[in-house]
Amino acid sequence: MYCKKCGKETPGDAKFCDGCGQPLEVLTNDSSQYGGFWIRFSAYVIDGVIVLISTLLASFLLRATYPADNTFVYADTIMSLTIAWVYAAVLHSSSWQATLGKKLLGLKVVDYEGARISFGRATGRYFAELLSLILLGIGFIMVAFTKKKQALHDKMAGTLVVRSAFIMKRWIWIAGIVGIVGIVGVSAVGDWWANQDLSTDSTTRDGSGQISEAGDLGAFKINVGDCILSPGESVEFTEEFTKLVGVPCTELHDAEIVGAITLPEGDFPGEDSLDGVLNEFCVPAYEKYVGIPYDTDAPHVIYLFNPTADSWAQGDREVLCYASLTSGEQMGASIRD
């Protein structure tokens, strides 16, 4: 028999652990010893909030290293998965034998002998959780119907989730409070993070204000004359964005900003009502910027960036007009040259 607290092997007839003095409990088929579905679900909520906040903060730091392209997406995905894995595997194999969520709610992960599991087994258990998730969550729901409250990943890893000596009787209140605080906190971090993206400018500009070295360019920092890269395959920026990559106009780029207009204060006018700005303002702005009329023979096509409901709430009132080649090819010089 093994001590559930420190993992030390003890004689089968012992009542207390020789290593830490913990009262010994023998694991039986009594389901009351094991963590049921709802208390484990509550622990997952707490852990989910903790991991989410950690990955958001780590992603914010990562953005300072990688440009806003596919490289960042891949690095961010790998980092997020690594944080979740290390969090679960390290804590489940630690002296706690539990993540923070489980620790708060008085749960522990043990093997069939009641002993502490290794980092390798904790790692296998974590990745087995992904299988429980892939199977439409059925692997998790098994907790409610198995004799020892085991999920699919518990059975695959040979583990049990047991109630430790320290059990918070008001675990539902704790989980609820942590969940609410976590949701509010994540929402606040998300809003702050989005605003940071909108206001970022890691480009280098020369004395005339033109971009001389490429970098991330937040929506609030895009100026007339800036040359930018499209985040997608099309030169028409059809998706919402908070920042793009600005490059010198002598380098290959997808579009160039030809005009900007600030809309009056008030309620968000709706994106459909902003379409008229294209003909009323962007066409004249293009003709002034390039010095040629915008007609069927023009080598460029004009689009516009307009505020969304979310960016409007953050103070965005600017409509930007941009031009790209009608062929859809990239340009290697300013359209004014």
C-alpha cells in the first residue's frame, strides 16, 4: 500500500504513513472516495481559466518576437499546447498530485495503488485527454457512469482521481467565483490586448514619415502613403484585422494607402452605410494621390478599410482608402512613381 500524500510504500496493516504521518486510506470500490463528474468539471473550469490567462500573456510576449504572419500562428499554437501540457504533467506528478483546480477542490491523481504518478504517466494521461475530447467529450462523460469515476484517459493511463484528506465543502462556490473572475479577467485582458494591437507600430520610418524598415502596423497607426502586405491570398482585405505588416514601398507589397477620412462622432453607422465613402471620398483621394483619373483604364482597384463595431467602441473613426493592382499581383514601387 502507498501513502496518498507522499507516495511512500507502507505495510498493508499500517494506519499511518511512516514517512509523513498521513492517515492511510485503502482504495476500494466505494465510489465516494473518487472525484465525480461535477467536481472534476469544476476543477477543469478553474484550470482552463489559469491556462488561458497564461497563454494569453505568453502570446502577447511572443508577438514582440514574431511578425504577424504564419510564423507567429505556428509558434503561438505550439507554445499554447506546450503550456497546457507542462501545466498538467508537472503538477499531476508533483507532490501535490493535482493541478491548481484539483488542489482547490480537494482532488488528487493517483495510480491504482494510491501512489503518486510519474511525469511520463502524467504526460500520457494529458495526451489521452485529447482523445477523450476528440470523441465528442464521451471520454469525459464516462466519469459519471464508471464504478471508480474514471474517464477514458484515466483508464488508458491507469490512474484514479480521488478525494484527498483536505476537501473544501463549498467547492461549488469556489469554482463559481473563480470562473466568474476568470471570465471577467480574460475579457479585460482581451480588450486590452486588442487595443495594444490596434496601436502598435514596430516599423522604422524616415524623416518624411515613410516606412524604411518593415514591421507590425496597428490599424490606428496606418498612414496615407504606407505600403502593406495582405494577410491572405487576396489583395482585397476581406477579414477583420487589428494589425498588418507595413513595408517600404520599394519592397514587394499588396496595397498602398491613398487617402484617409475621419467620421463624425456618434453611434456606429453600420458597415453597409460606409460603402458610399468609396465613391464619395476614396475615388477623389486616389486621383489626387496618383495624379490620374480613376476610370476603366486605371491600373489599380480601390478598396477601403472601415471601422468595425468593436473598433468603433475603442475610438476608431477613420476610414482608409487603399489601392492595389487590378491584376492582383504585388507591386515593387509606390503607385505614384
